[in-house]
Amino acid sequence: MDDTEALQHYRTLINTIDDGIYRLDVKGRLVSVNDVIVERTGYTREELLREHVSVLFGGDSATIEHEIDRLRANASDQSESLDLTLETAEGEQIRCEMRVNVPDASDAVQGAVGIVRGIDERKQAETETTEATFRRLFENVPGNYLIVQPGDYETVAVSDAYLDATMTDRTEILGKTLFEIFPNNPDDPAEGVENLRESLERVAETGEADVMSVTHYPIPDRTSDGDEFEERWWSPSNSPVFTTTGEIDYIIHSVEDVTPIVQELQADGEQELLQEPDTADSQLASDIVLRGQELLQQAKQEAYEQLRESEERFRALVTTTSDAVFSTNADWSEVHSLEGSDFLADIDEQGPSWVEKYVPPEDQPRVQKTIDEAIRTKSSFELEHRFVRKDDTVAWIVSRATPLLDENGEITRWLGATNDVTERVERERYLEDAKERLEAAAEAGAVGTWEWNIPDDQMATSASFAKKFGIDPEAATEGVSFDQFISAIHDDDRERVTRKVKDAIESGEEYKEEYRVWDDDDKLRWVVARGRIEYDDDGTPVSFHGALADITERKRFERRLEVSNERLEQFAYAASHDLQEPLRMVSSYLQLIENRYKDDLDDDGEEFLEFAIDGADRMRDMIEGLLEYSRVDTQSDPVESIELNAVLEDVLADLHVQIVESDAEVTVEDLPRLEGDASQLRQLFQNLLDNAITYSGDEPPRIHVSADRRNNDWIISVDDEGIGIDPKDQDRIFTVFDRLHSHKAYEGTGIGLALCQRIVERHGGEFWVDSEPGEGATFSFTLRAGSEHDLRTVMDNHRSSQLDN
């Protein structure tokens, strides 16, 4: 084929690819990148060229080099898709899919070609020739060309070769007419300006190309201040470019600088030819045309070489993608696969049409309608549909095709490309199904979601959310104002919720709140809402999204349970208190028996009496312990600022005799000041230290008390070197009256550690033990480092927090 048709094929094929494309030399350095790479990364082309590919892919560049080495070692291998991370100039990381290809694996000095596309990025590139793509191709055409608009002849594109020939910059030319860029020399006007204007007007009027005779057209000398002109002779031509409707869209102005030929004629003494008006024009034109043909032939050969190299690069690019490039005849009865993945089968017009044979029946009407409309309008199209591969499996593909027109504007062939997008479509369908399942689950679980566009004050919600707030679900889908949303909240909760939302927007912290709302049935419901704020790069809040759940039934259950717990606590207190009197009477009569009849009792009688007195004493201790346990929430001291060091000193003073008798050693780190109930914390330390002394084993007790700050909590630990606790029994020690040892081995009521746990939980903390048999034990608990108000709130809500246990 001639160079015009080859260039047209090349141009059309390139236009079907809108991904990032780059070329590497043998050392992995970038030698060329397309505009897509430049636009997506934020680098300039100059910043990328000659840099190692790691400037774009960082540590992932090793994966690219490994793939290139693999392809060089095994020329028959197919390139594989690589999942990499592209790094932009601003430090943004973009996940992308990349393929690399080595055009000639046997050539050790050959570089590689790569193509990059964003993962999950839907290709929206228009299949028609875009201005940006056209410019990129046109600017690299080997020749002095520029494109002007008919009418005002304003320049819209210019080749690099033209810029070099005229010593101009693209910014000087685009948007201006040739006559503004190259005005006449006012001191020596030439006929070039008027000749060029007349030629352009002839093309616009006739719609036919116009080849001008050699024209004397001096241009401004760019090395001077613009006041001087440089002698130039040109061989120009102007050609129309038509739209699909047959109207002139652009005019291509091409020109060859024949100044050297004219100067050679002048140097050879051909002044007579130049000076004699009758013969000068014809002879000069003849000589110039001959020399021009030589130059044009040389330029044409160079153009063929560049076209061949471009074709090789293009084929390499097609091979590195999952695209299949194809061509069809004018009515799509014949389809032939040209390049790329081998899944597109060829057919001819003797059998069924391509659509009938390879498109599933349910998609055939839509595909055929699109093709028929494209043929009618002679326009490009893009279509996603199912397709039967050569191996009879069904895939999803995206097909793009562009018509090739003859000089009469009639379609001669179609060129196109297709991509296998089965994985992407299946993933989208899976996500859509998952979304539907999630929405159904959310509806069934009384869960609602919202997203508030803060700048536009539009809150879009799910149907479940809208119903909870008495909002029309259809209106909520499009978005309602924040005031409309907040108006459904109970009057006693509204101000608190509004304040919490504003605090979350200002602080950026996670939002969580419980409150009451009036639903669409005008019933009061309890909900719990959680959300998070998103900000733009300037720190401006842009959206607030989250979810809420209906907790009305839980609240009702909590209230019932709270009432039940209050009754149980009252019962426990009353029962233990009322048991004191009969137990006191039993103990008194046992003491009378012991005092009056001890001498009359035999050994068995004395033993029985001793057992009865001991049991009564233990029963009294247990009742007193139970009373203490039940009074943790009902009979406590007010919260105040206390020094734990002072609390512990009082405890050590109370246990002084026990510490001396057991030869115990107690070491204490500096403890913090915090808010709490001093009497209960004193009881807590006393129980833990008494426990550590009691269960020290055969060795003298060694006890250490420490404190460690963790965020907004203090962790207080009491560490001993005693007998330890088996991990399987560690949950039992916090159960009331559950003992691990007999009364003979160790005294106690079995309520001390349970009481410690209840005191810690009332203070909003956690209580646990770390221990192994024979390795001692470390009892630890957390106390909040917050304000008195915060701790008082925790204690006031203590009963509710127990409901989850």
C-alpha cells in the first residue's frame, strides 16, 4: 500500500488505544512516553526521559526487569499482566495493570515497550480521533506541515519539522494565522503572502488540493529583534480535509524549503535565468522542481523508514495488551483478526454473519443495531457485549471500531480493537450482588446508612434510615438537608446530637451517639449512630458518612434488666442484713454453751461446738462480704481527686501487723493522682495486698505495686511471687464464693476478688490476672485518667454497662 493509506491505518489503529505507553532502552531508562503517562503522573516529559523506570514504579521496577529478562530468555513466551503501583510526581500511588514486550528477543541491545492502565478503570476513551491523539501523531509526522481552519485560516496544529524549518515555537503559531506569524517585509514586500492567501481561498472554494509554484516568501529573522527578514524560497501545497458529511473541516498546508536550491543556482552563475522575466520563472521552476523531487524522494524514503519503525512499535504495543486488533469490510460480513490475543475468529461472507455466529442471541439485536447505526452515520462506536471465543467459551468484550473512508466519503473498511473484560464484568456483577445482599441484610437488621455532602448540605440515606427519621425514602435517596434530618430527633436529645456532630467535624474524630427519633409511624425509637468525616487536601470537611442501628428493643430490655437488678440488689441487701440478727443469736447461744457447759463436754462435744462456732463466724464474714458487694453501687462515697500514694500508705498502715508477722516486703512505684472513690479504692488495694500475703507460699511475701500510663488510662499492677494460679482456674477466682482452696489450707470468704472486680468496673476500668502455678501472680486493673465529670458519668452509667455481661 502507498504511504498515505499506511499512515491512515497506523493513525486509526493508534487511536483505538488510550492507555499509558512508554519505551525503555536496554538499561531500563525511559526513552519515550506518551501524553497519557505525562498526564497521569504529573511529571513533564523532560523530567521522565533518560530516567530509570523506577522513577514511575519505585521498588516494583525490579518486577519489570525480571519480566523483560524472562521474555528475552524465552522468546516464545507470552507477556504476563503485572499488578504494580504507579507513583505520581505528587507522591500519589495508583494501582495499575502493566504489560511489557520485547520486540526482538534475539537482539541484546533492544529495549522494551510497556503499556499501563489503571486497574478497575472503565475505559471511556472516545473511539473517534481525539484532538489530543491527532496532535501527538501530527506533531511527529516527518515533514513541514501545519493545519489551518477554513475561513480565518487560524493554525490549530503544527509539526515539529515545520517549527525547525521556520525557527519558531509552537506557542507562537497556534491560534494565529500564517499572515500574522510571517508578515510581509514592509521595506521589500514579496508576492508570497498574497499567493498563499489566494491558494487557501481556492481550496476553500473548490474543495480541491492546490499545488503552488515556487514562491519567494521572506520570513522574520528570529535571531534579530524582528525588524530584519531572512530570504526564503518555498514549494508549498494546500490540501482539504473533509468531514463525514463532505464539508471541509481543515486545510493541511505543507511546504518544502527550497532556498538552498535557489542559492545554488545563484552561486552557479544562473543570474540570467533569475533576471530574465520571460525565461527565469520557467527555468528556475524547472530546476527547482527537479531538485525538489530529489529532496522529496529522500524525505519519502525517510518517512517510509519511520513508518516501518512505527509499525513495529505499534505491533509490539498490541502484543503487550489483551487487545485483539481486527478489520472488517464495509457491511461487517467479513471479519479478520490482525494482531493481539488469539480469541477472535475470522469469518467470510459465505457463512453466517459475524454477529449471528459469535454474539449470543440475547445480545445480537443490540450489537446489530449499533453496527447498523454506525454504518449509516459513518461514525466510530464502542460497545460492550458478550462474545463466543474460538474455544466456544463465552466472554465479555469491549469492541471499538472506526470507519475508513475513500475520497468520496464512502466506507471502504473498518478498523477496530477489542478487549476481553470478562474478569472486570464478573467482578462488577459480584459487587452489585454483594451490594444488593448488603442492602437486604441492612433492611432486615434495621440498619440504615447515610452520606452527608457537607458543602451542598445534601444528606442521602438508605430507605431504612429514612423510615427511622420519618423522611420520604425517594426524597432521601436524592438528598435532604441536615435540618430536616435533625428535626426528627427527640427534643431532649437534639441539641446534644447537633453539638456532637459539630465536634466531630471540627476534631475529625469518629462520631458515635445514642438518641431517640420519631419514625414514619410517629413512634419513638432508640438508635445508635456511628460515622466519620472526610476532608479534602486543604482540610475542609466534604462529607460525613456512617450507619445507624435500631436499638429500641435493646433499650427496653436494658431498662427491664436494670429494674430487675435494682430489685435483686435490694433483695441481696435486705436478705444479708436480715440474716445478721438470727446469726447473731446463734453465735451468742453457742458462746453461752461454751462458757457454761465446756467442762461437761467430752472431746467430741468440744469438737462439734468448735465446728459450730467456726461455721457461724464464717457465715458472718460471708454475709458482711455480701453486704459489701451489694453496696458497691448503692452506698459509695463521692468521686473526688485522690492521691493513690496516700491511699496505699493507709492500706499498708492497716496491714502493718500482718506484714511484720509474715516478714513481707512491699515495694511501691510512684502512683498517679486521679479521680475516684477513695474508700472503694482503699478496699481494692487492701484485698489485693492481703491476697498476696495470704498466698505467698513457704517463702516470705515479695510484693511490688506499679503504675503505667496507656493513652487515657492508668494501668495499676500488684505483683507477687506466691503460689500462682493455673490459667484454667483464673476465671473462677472472680466468682462470688467460688474458692480454689479449702478453708483449712487458706482462710477467706471467696468474695474478695469478686469485690475488687466490681469496684474496678464501677470506675469504668478492667480487671485481670496474669499467672502460672508456682510463678506468682500479677493482678492488674485500669483506672481512667480523665476529669471528675467524665468519671462520674462512667459511674452513673455503671449499671447499664453491666447489662452486657
